[in-house]
Amino acid sequence: MLEVLNSAPMYLICGLIILFVALVCVVFMVRAYKAGIAIGMDKKKLNYAVTSSITFSILPSIGILLGVIALSGSLGTPWPWLRLSVIGALHYETQVAEAAAEQVGIGQLSASVMTPQAFTTIALLMSLCIIWGMVLSLFFNKSYLKKLQGKKKDSGETAKKEGFGDAAMTAMFIGLVSAYMGSYIGGFVSGKGMFTFQGDYVPIIVAVVSALVMAVFTYFAEKKHMVWLESFSIAGSMLIGMLAAIVL
Amino acid sequence: MSENTNMNANAREEYLAKYDRGTHWIGRISTAVCIVLFLGAPFVIGLYIGAMPNLSAIAKGYLSVGLVWTVSSVVEFLVYTPMLGAGGGYLAFITGNLINMKIPCAMNAREIAGTKSGTSENEIISTLSIAASSLITIVVLALGVLLLIPLQPILQSETLKPAFANVVPALFGAMAYQYYRKNLKLALIPLVLMTLLYIFVPSLTSQTSLMILPSGAITIALAYLAWSKKKPGDAA
């Protein structure tokens, strides 16, 4: 079964879809870049946005590649490659694939019990469960953003509401980061029973090391005016943080 | 190009309105095509390997795991669309991996470019950032799949295992420094509350992506309080 799932036509089907998504990205990128130049944005700023996003994304992408490898044992390589190149997210795909395997009656996600129908069923369920963000985006992105912008204009005279829109995004992000930080500390304190302090401490140390390295990067970028460093600071901090996990 | 950079306010407004319309047009078409491709692929594969999906199993599976993801998709759409803007929003929902990559990536680009949310500059930076990030994932995965056989033993080696198990803590550690240092007071309460919550209800650590919501709501409420105090004259 795995031979069929790893055959050339499978690569072709999945590869073509990935190629289409890549083209969409290129189109959006070129348009945005041109628009930025046209309204007089600093070219350097635009370039920084691109380079920082590139360096930023390399390490998480390698993490995602590991997901492809993890799933390729049971689903072949092309399908996980497609799923994780596009819409998917690592934690999502594995969970849904396993649940789907249960529903089709093969019990577990494993190449030895995989049948053609089990595969197509699992594949469709993986696509279906996470499609809603796209569906909502298709129908409501425009009206939703307009509504938000409209609200801003209604009270826009006082420049005050505009101030809060930005603050709210920052606050949301701080909330997001805090939820993760809290989970690392909580996981260590109560992960193996409440207040036993026996849980996994590695994520805390990794996060702290990464934050400290980030502080060093920020110091050089701001105080020594090495602005170019900003593009690499997150990626560099992550790399050293992850190395700390190996050393531990 | 030089007459463009000095365009007057009216021309700029008009240009941006046209750009915005174009973004929604391309965004909608490509999203629709992608939905068809992603849902159609299992059937095309079915033709090739000789078995169509079992639709009753799909229905059952959807009821057991799909509903949770449906709810979280709706929430993700409502929360992240304003953060990503139009172009970034369409792309991010097509390419996925929002919390662990696209959102922090766009926030970082925005921080570097110094743009404010809701502005056209921010829309452009966000689109550039999400597009670049998506392309990198596509390239890394394509190279990885191409080199799968030589790479597999390295990436899955015991030595590197802990490093890749901790990509997310490393990412959020660096981002935490960036955001906490400017908003220390604001960050303290959600951090303490979330930590206590996880300590007393350890099972929630596996639900972190859902816990973002209460945490975000509390932080926004706190930010709102601080901000309305700052300008008491304007408070309604």
C-alpha cells in the first residue's frame, strides 16, 4: 500500500496543488511590494519585512517537515507533504488522521493495516475538518474587515478609537504569548501531579534562553544601531534556545 | 516610479481602494479554487488507487473530531483576520499554521516596520510577511521531501529530537521578550493568571490553543482599562 501512496502520480497530484498555492503567494507578494513602493513606503522597510519573515520561518518550517516525516510512515510522503505545505497545522493533522483511522475501522494509523478506502477517507476528513477558516475567509473577510474599519471611522474623529485598535492587537498577542508561557510553568509545577515540580522543565529553559538571546540581539540592534540584526534576531534566538534543549 | 512616490492624497486613496478591491478579488478566487482542490484531491486520488472515501465514516469522524475544529476555525477567523488584514488573511487561511508561525511572523514584521494595525502600510507589510513565510514553508518542505532519504536520520536523530520538540517554546520565548519589555505591567496579570490556572488544572496544558481566548480577552480588557484611564477626557 505504501508503494502506491508513494508513487509518482501521487507526487504529481499533490505537487501540482502545492505549486498552485505557491503561485498565489507569489502573486500576493508582488502586488503588495508594488503597492508599497507606489504609496511611497521605504523600500528598505519592505525588504526587511520580507527578509525577517524568511529567517523567521525557516526553523518552524523544519519543525513542520518533521511532521511530514512522522506521518509519511503511515500515509506515504506526498499526502502529508501537501497537507502540511498548505492549510494544515502539525498538531491538527496528526490528531484528525488518527481519529479518522479509528472511524474507518482500521483502528490505528499504520501502513500495515492501511487500505485504499481507509486512505481516501482519512485524506478527505483531514481536508474537511479544517476547511472552515477558508470558507469564512471566502465569504466574510471583506465584510468583516469593512465592518471593523467602519467602526473605526464612526468614532475616528477622536483619534482615540484608532489608538485602541492597535493596543488591542498588541494585548491579544500578549495574551497569546502568556497562555503559552503559563502552560510551560504550569506543566513543570503540576505536569506530574499538582505541585510536585516533577514536570518537563525543558520548555521553560528554552523559552528563557531564547528570551535572553533576544534581549542581547535587541541591545545591539537598538543601542549599537545594527538595524539589519532585527531580521535575524528571532531566528537566532530560537536557534540558540533550541540548542539549549539539546544541552540539557 | 518617482511620480508614484509623490502621489497626492487623492490619488493615493484611489490607488489603495483599487488595490484593496484587487486583493479581495484575487483572495476570493484563489481561496475558492483551493477549497475545490483540497476537497477534490482525495477523490482524484481515489480514482487512481481505486477506492472512494467512505462517506458515512466521514460523517461519523466529523462529528467526533471535526466539530471542535469547526468551532476553533470560526474563532481563529474572528480573532486573526483583524491581525492579518485582507491579503494576509486570505493567504494565512489557505496556508495554515497560524498560531505557531504566521501570526508571530506577521507581528514581528510589523514590529520591525513600525506600522500600526488598520493602516494600508500595515496591510502591505502583513501580506508581504505571510506570503514570504508561506513560500519558505513550501520550499523547505519541498527540499525536505526531495532529500528525505539522506535527511531523515539526521532530523530524527536522538540528539536533535529535544531541539525540534521545543520549536514553539523557543519562538514564544523570543516573542515574549519583545512584547513583555514594552508592556510589562500589562503582561503580568495574564501571565500569573494563566500560570495559576495551569497549575491547578494541569489537564488544560493540552488545550493551550483554546486557552488563548480567555487569556487574550483578559489582556484586552486590562489594556482597555489602562487606556481609558490615560485619556479620561475622551472616555464616553
